[in-house]
Amino acid sequence: MIDPVVTILATAFRHPISAPNIEAGYERFRALSADALDEDGFRAGVAECLRRGLIREPIRLPEGALQCHWHLELTPAGVAAARGLEND
């Protein structure tokens, strides 16, 4: 079984994602990760990464923006965890 957290960490380490919404973010993630996770697995993985402090809050309103954007970006703890995956 694929671990969503590991897949998200590995993908976000190489490819930070910025999209207008979570649906577009998921589509970009799927393209980068070769369809490794279905949408439910992706959402669950993002929630777990947030709980563990491995990714930054994905929904943001950049200064001057008229609407929120969705981002997949690792925190310093997430970067360290992703680097640890590469060393395994």
C-alpha cells in the first residue's frame, strides 16, 4: 500500500505546487506523481501532513490577491523528512 504522506513529501520536495484551488492542485500532483494517489488518499495525506507540521497551510490569500490559492509547500520539518526519505 502506498503511504500518502511519503508520496506527498517526495513530490512536494521536488515540485512545490501552486494552483487556484485544491482540485487543480490535485491534478498537478497526479501528473507529477504518476497517479500515485486517488483523490481521497491525497486529501487524507494532506490532512496528515498538516497535523504533523510537514506542510504549510495550503489555502492562502496572497497580498493583493482577489481570491485564495492552494499551495503544496513543505515546512522545514517536511524538508528534513523528505531528505530522510532520499537517504533510506
